[in-house]
Amino acid sequence: MAPRDGGPLGGEQRFSVYTGAELASDAAIPTAAQLGLEPPRYCGQCGRRMIVQIDPVGWWAQCSRHGRIHSNEIAGYR
């Protein structure tokens, strides 16, 4: 299931969800993130730092402006 429109990972991504920097063609993605071991730490729409909670079965991340996303919501998105 793809993230819902308007959520931290939905809509047009302007910022890296792992570094918070503006997206560029030469932006590096951390190795742990490439392996799927790191949850997103920054909102892809506004670049704000998100609250992240990790538990044994997944994680959730919440942006103060764009809401919350759960790891099970992006299974088909990765």
C-alpha cells in the first residue's frame, strides 16, 4: 500500500527523508536506509524532523504538519 497523499512520505517529495536536505540528483542515501534498516527521520514534504518510534514489529513516524505514517503502510512503496 502506498502512503496516503499529503502524508510525510506522500505527495511531492522535496526533501530527503533520511537527511532532511533538499533533494538533488547527487544526494547520497545512507547504507542502512538502502538496506531498509533505517526508518525515515525527516518529512519528505517540509523537511521537518519527525518523531519516530521503533518497536519489534515496525515503526511509525509523525510530522507535526503532515501527520503519521506506519511502516506497514509503505511495504509496497519501498
